[in-house]
Amino acid sequence: MTSWAKAPDFADRPERREQVRAQTVLDKEHYMEAGMTPITCQSCGTEVLVRKHSSNQKTVQWRTNPADHCPVFRKLAEAGPVFGKPDSCPSLEKTIDHAVAEGILEVDR
């Protein structure tokens, strides 16, 4: 009996398995780490790492727990469990837009 898997594991092809593993490391570096720019919120001073993929898409990595520094996230945390929490706040969004407009943060092309 064969089991279903989302992706092949290449158990019978170790050279291919190593190629996939190596590419996964490169993909992680490219999408999660490369090209990140430190941006400091103009409202609360929280620093995040940002990468703009397009005019509508970005990656934001918080360096600390947002509720510890950002008043928007702190208010959400104090209110208790909330479904569909935002991944940002309006002040940070404005700061990111400003950084793009000023050329501090470039949009990937």
C-alpha cells in the first residue's frame, strides 16, 4: 500500500533529495531574509524589517513581540483573543508608504 504525500520525498534518489534541500535553503534566504530593510515606525518607534514585493505586497518581520511596543497591537492583546488580527497597524503602514516614497525602501521589480 502506498501512502499519499503532497510532494515526493525522493527517498530513492538521494542526489535529487539534496538538490531539493539546497534549493529550499536558497528559497528561504531569498523570500524570508534577503532584501529586508529596517524601518522604524514614525509613531511608536518600533523597528521592523520590511521587503516590498510589489506596490500591494510586502513582507514584514517584527523583531520583537508587537504587543510589547506597538500601541495598536497592545490594545488588541489587552482586549483578549481576537480572530483575524491585523499583521500591521495604520501608523506602520504610513511609515512603510513614506519609506517607499522617499526611496528608503525599494519595491522589488
